[in-house]
Amino acid sequence: MSSEHMQISEVGARTELALRTIRYYEMTGLVTPSARSKGGFRLYTREDVARLKAIRRMQPLDFTLDQVRELLDITERLDSGEEMTPYVRQALLRRVREYEQEAARQVDELRTRLAEAEEFAQALDRRLNRERERDRDRHADRDRDRERAVTV
């Protein structure tokens, strides 16, 4: 195996994606291994890893597989150096802007959900602190009662 190719286990480690997820992305056409070993193992390149990392970063934004595929195709086309008319280039950039706006909207929504979750976690923490204080007060009362009983 060439040093430029990685097996799926290394790709999983580098992308923090489950091997099953990588295989699913292959099945859906989001990523294609660049090669296969003589034994039939999937082999990936750094570019494949970069594509998988981009897919992973899109996951929390709730893009559909078709949207992920379209955005990846657009960005790869823009990065390819392919000759295109100004009209085509502007149309592709317009779609990227639409995705950027949707991503920003989703990020705002995630921030709101995170703030709500943090608020809930803090409420649980406050409740536990109140219960600890009550337990300490009960133990202190019990200890005082024992001391009184001994002195009587």
C-alpha cells in the first residue's frame, strides 16, 4: 500500500467517524474510496479525508444528504480551476451563499438550544446544591439532638 493511501480504520481515526458511517457515505455516493487494495480493502487519500471531515462538520447543521452532496460538488467545482462562464460561476457562488446563510441560521438555533441546555444543567446543579444543604442541616440538627440527649 502506498504511503498516500489509508485504510478505512485510519480514515475513521482521522475523521472521528465510525467505519459504518464512512461505508454509508460511500453507499450513498458522498465519498468514494480512491482505490482498493489487492485484497479489496478500501483505500483513501488525504483529499478523501478532507471531504469526510467536511461532511462531519455539516452534520450538526441538519443538511440533507442531497444538500451535502450538492454543496461538496459545488465547492469542488469552484476549487477545480475548471473554465466556466461568469454566469455559471456566479450561480455557483449564489448557491454557496444560500448554504452559508442556512448554516448561520442553524448555528444560531444550535446556540439557542445549547443555552437552554446549559440553563437546565445549571438548574439541576442548583437543585442538588439545595439538597446537599438540607442534608447538612438535617445532619447538624441530628448531631445537636444527640449532644443534648447525652448532656441530659
